[in-house]
Amino acid sequence: MSILINKETKVVIQGITGRYGRSQIHTMISYGTKITAGTSPGKGGQVIDGIPVYDTVKEAAKHEEFNASLIYVPPAAVKEAVLESIDAGVKLIVVAAEGVPLHECMEIKRKSKENNAWIVGPNTIGLISSGECLLGSLGSGYAKKGRLGLITRGGTIAIEMVRMLSEAGIGQSTCIGSGGDRVIGRNPIEYLELFENDPDTDAVMLVGEIGGMKENECAKIIPKMNKKVFVYILGRCAPKGARMGHIGAIISRGGEGFQEKCKILSDAGAVMINTPWEAVEKIKSIGVC
């Protein structure tokens, strides 16, 4: 089993005719992802790699079946694209773009929850359920089927962790890049809840970073979980006020720094990890996967 996506997931690609969108679909199709439609305003009627293109998601839904949307449009167009998917009844929406205007992120987050839709991102590398489905570009060449759930805020670290875990024989159920912007559709605590209820996930690894309170929220659920949670926080040496890569990775107030987050999560019962390679050692030593 897995969370959010599986071999039955059917996908519409919004922005399929753009250079980046076109470059990504080959990897997903090769992995077995079922892409049934694409959209691009004014370019309906085209066919890209066997995938029919429509002007809107609503129009695509009249002709094709899908339950997930992967959005490859510029930041300024994300709000309209997300609302279009929500209005068409899509329940899983993955947003790749970084730097979506803050107030628009807040609006689409509210709208998605009102309509029981799940947004991954913005600023996400995507997600992968090993051996079943890939949305985005999260380590399809490395992912190995197994029983560890992985949540990260960053894309590069997600790929590296999948590679290291797989090479060490630690397979994954689902791996997710939750998003690096300050406001994202769903916070890590919500992914922990999904993994806790997944019978085929035995433990979870959370890779967080400085800035914001998203990791701190996880301290509310970790003590209640039956599954072991491993946590690695990036940004050990980042000074206050300096942004580290992501828009949201900046220490702007108390509780957002490396030491503070580590203490909060450790006190909640998480197994803290200091380096990526230490993750392999600790997961194997505890023997949960």
C-alpha cells in the first residue's frame, strides 16, 4: 500500500506544452504513471507523446478520466491552475513552481481544504510510491519498494536520501517533497497522520529545515504515534536572518532555529539524526524497516 498515489492513479498535466512539463512526462511514463490528459490554454487538440491536450481541466474531464493533477506553470499562474483543478473535482494537486505569491498560497490552501482536496507544494519535487507511481521527478532511478515513509521539504535532499536508503537496503513506501515555500498546501504533521494510518508503513523519516514552525507542529502528534519517527533538520550553521535556499528557510523568530527545533522534536520522542548517513545507521540499529 502507499499514501496519496498508487498504480491506479490517473493524472492530468497542467502546462504540458511548456518546456519543463514536456521534459518531465517521459520519466513518469517510463515509471508506469498513467498520464491520461494534459492542458494548455489555446493549445487544445494537440497530442504530446500520445497524451491528448485540452484547453482547460474542465474540458479534459469531459473526455478523460483522472484523479490527480500535476501543475507545471509559472508562479503567477498557479492560483488559477489550482482553482481550475479544484472546480473540476480533482482531489490531489501537485504544484512544482517556487515563489507563488504568499496571499495566493493562503487562498488556495483554504480553498483546497474546503473542497477536501490535497495540495502537495508549492515548490515540490513531487512524490513517488515505490514501484507504483511517480508524480514529478523524485528519485525514480533510486526508489526501492519497502516500508519506510519519507517526508522532506527539499528536493535535492529527497533524492539523496532515497538513494542512500535504497543502497543500504531500506526500501520506501511513499516519498514526498512537501514543499519549500513558506506556505504550503499541507504541513508535515498531516503527512505523519497519513503514514500512521498506512498499514504498509512501519516507520517515518522527516527531513526538515530551519525557518517556520512546520516541524515544531509535528511534536503534537509524534508522542501519539505507534510508529517510530526519525528526524533530520537541515541548517545547523545558518545564522538568524539569512535565507537558506528555500523561501521558508529563514530564522525570523524564536523556535525556528536548528537547536530549538531539535530539542522540541527530541522531547516529543523523535529519533534525532545529525547527518544523512547516520540515518541509515539508526534506522537499521532500531530495526523498524
